[in-house]
Amino acid sequence: MTTSKTPLKLAICIQSDDPDLLTPRMIYEILPDKSAAKSNHVRVIDNEGEDYLYPAEYFLFVKFPRAIKNTLLKTPSRQTVAPRASRN
């Protein structure tokens, strides 16, 4: 969890030019960046765990109830799935 006094912001991706970096329908953490906001961009922790600027129009900003937000913070953002065994 974040320890800063800035409230955690979350958004749902609704568009992506690169699904390896942003996955539509996935929830992302938005970091504060006033400079990015001036150019209609947001700083996002993407699928690679890096913060990067993306167009704000790629996201639907949602205010989740505290209980849901806390649950989302406890849930791993990416799960490693073992490949399925071949049936040959």
C-alpha cells in the first residue's frame, strides 16, 4: 500500500495500442502527475510494472468503495500461469 497522503487512484483500461503494456478491462493504478494532466495524459503503472504516460482517453476513472479498493490492493496484479501440458 502507498504511504503518501495522496489518495490512490484507480482506472479501468478501455483502449490500448499495445495489449502487452495495457490490457483492456484491467484495473490500473494512476500516479499523480500534474504536468501529464496538462497534456491530457495520465501516469500509469503498466503491465511491466513501470510507470509511463498514456492518453487519459484510454481509461475510465472509477471511485471504488474503500473495501473494494483495499481488496484490489491485496490482489496480485499479474499471476503466472504454468503452460498446459500437451495431450500428445
